[in-house]
Amino acid sequence: MNWMIEWPGSFPIFAKGGRGSRIIDVDGHTYVDFCLGDTGAMFGHSPKATVEATARQMHEGITMMLPTDDSVWVGEELARRFGLPYWQLAMTATDANRFSLRMAREATARRKILVFNGCYHGTVDETLVRLVDGRVVAREGAMPPPIEPELTTKIVEFNDLNALEKALEPRDVAAVLMEPAMTNCGIILPEEGYLEGVREITRTTGTLWIIDETHTWCAGPDGYTATHHLQPDMITLGKAIAGGIPAGAFGASQEVFDKTSSNMLAETTGVNGLGGTLTGNALALAAMRATLQKVITKKAYNHMIPLANRFNEAVERIIQQTGVPWHTVRLGARVEYRFGTKPPKNGAEAIAAKDPLLNKYVHLYDLNHGILLTPFHNMALMSPYSTRKDVDLHTHVFEDSVEQIMA
Ligand SMILES: Cc1ncc(COP(=O)(O)O)c(C=O)c1O
């Protein structure tokens, strides 16, 4: 995959395996893993409960095109955590986003969607876009979209309510799809009152509000949504939901369900444009159930968030001491340091602050000292298996790496 070859050096590290917060490569080197499969392994590599449940299920049928008991438990649990009553399954977060947009079109009888500059929601055609000179264009590097992005998508900057209001005012947008804090061009936190403003504007214009919690689930066991008392119409999830076994899910409000249920439940349809043959398979559901029940717990976050704090404070202290013009941002168990003295407030500022060479340097330095950071940016995730020792190792390596470039 493209992102596997994006690591610095002329070849990626080949993994032999991963356990907890560690990865071992084929040459026998051990790494402290803060990348954690870019969130897919946010709760550690091969968490015990997930492994046991999936191993059991492997012997009892992997995919049967029939629901299992686990689907009822998982649906109820997602409703309890995220506050939306109806849940549907997907195989990935990309899928969950694609299908939620489809449902939003059905529910609103509108075609367009709106996303934010700098976003990433997976390989969903309408969302692989950028804002350039006031226009929505296909994202650089991505294979071409089927039709011009202007026909499918509106795009505005994050933290700009006026721009959002103007874009939604014609009332032709089915849904705003967003991360409540951006994570894909570095962490960008919402300004005070911003998300409440998004809710108000989307309500006033009859636009659905879809929150993509794939990454922001790092904020707490019930996601950013519950942690911050948000009330979206739909939520999408993926990556870590089944401990790394491919699975995703998306939830909908009663109102969205009422407007789409005739299609969802129609006996004669067979094809409603959601899911695929393997979606909702027994293995993925066993993995989701075990992971939700025993892995993605309050106790896990009580361990992960203080560690992210420790990481953040140590890096911040070194930045202050050395005077390097960088800063840190933290979102629950996810923490990042970035180049530039102040946090960007939107995608354009974040993209402008990128420094590819420095980025390579940091990742290579870390790799050579036994640490994996998320590629593309300097982001670290804490897992329930991460330790203070892991964090302190990073602190020392970070300090050395900064001293080397300041020397
Ligand atoms: C916020 C967000 N949503 C969706 C996705 C897509 O996830 P996947 O590639 O697992 O489908 C990503 C991937 O990085 C993401 O960051």
C-alpha cells in the first residue's frame, strides 16, 4: 500500500508481528509502537479478548449471511455509548462513510455533501477533495473521481461558521461529514462554540450532521460525541472497533431511520446500496463484541489518557527548553507535535505548516532508536499496553533528535 512505502528510507520495515504496544521486525528489532496501525490497533496488537473470541468463532462459522446474537449485543452497545438508536454494519470506516452518505441522500432527497479542507474519510469519491483558490478540486495524488467534485461536494475550512452557513444556505446539501476535531492533517481542535454552531446551522438548513469518530474515539470510551455531549444525526466508526479485524459501523437517529426504513426493510429490494456479502459476518461481530465488552473500556482510557498527557508534557518541556519553534496538541489518548509555533485552526494553515524533510528526519530518527510514530505526521497513540517507560524512551529520543538539529 502507498502508505506503507511512505516511511523514510528506501524500503519499509517488514513486520514479523505485533504484541501489545510492541512490533518486532523480520530482522529481530523491537519497536515501541505509537503508530498502532494508524488507529486500527489503538487498543494494542492482538488484544487477548479479541483474539480469544475470534479464535472461537473461527471454528463456529466465519460468514453465514445470517445475523448472529452478537449483532444484537453490538447494536445495543453502540446505541448505549453513542446515543443513536439504529446501527448498521460495514467492513471499514471508508464503507461506513460511503453508506452513511447514501442514507443521508435518501433521507433528505438532496445530492451534495459537504466536507472540510484537509479532511480524510477514507477512499470515498466525494470526499477526496481539497479547497484551492476558493474551489473544490480533486485531491492531489488521488486517482481521478468519476465526475467533477463540484457536482458532488462543497468544501469549507474548519472553524469557520460563516463559510459553513453560506455553503449550506441553498439547502442542497444532504449531509456535513466531519471529524469533530480534525486528525488527518494533524490534530486541529474545534474552537469554543464551533461544534454547537455546526449543529445549529445544519439543523436550520435541514442538513444532516454526520460525525466520523474513526479517529476521535481516542477522546473517550464513548467517543468525542458523548464526551462533549454532541447530538449528530449519524455517526461512523471503523478501524479499532473490532481490535483490528476488518469492521465498521454507522448509526442513525430515529428521524433518519424513519426516512430511510422503507428502503432498508423492503423485502423485494435485495440491493439497497449498503454493505456487501461479507458485511456483518459472524467473525467481525464476535470481534466487535469482545472488543467493545473487554478492550475499549473506561479502564483502558484511564490508563491511556494520562500516558498521552505525560508524552505531551515531556515534549512540550523540551520544546520550551530548546526553543525549537514547534508545539504540541493532544486529543484524549492521541498526541502530536508539529512544526510552527502556534496550532493551525484549519486545514489550509495545517497544510501550509507541513515540512516534509523535517518530518522524514523525525520518523527516521525515531525508527533508528526503536520507535514508530504515525507516518505523515508526528502523531502518537497510547494503547492500554503502553507504559510510562515507553513514553520516557520517546522523551529521551525526542530530546536527542531536537538537540541534533539545533546543534
Ligand atoms: C477519520 C477517518 N475516517 C475514515 C477513514 C478510513 O478508514 P479505513 O481506511 O479503515 O476505511 C480514515 C482513515 O485514516 C480516517 O482517518
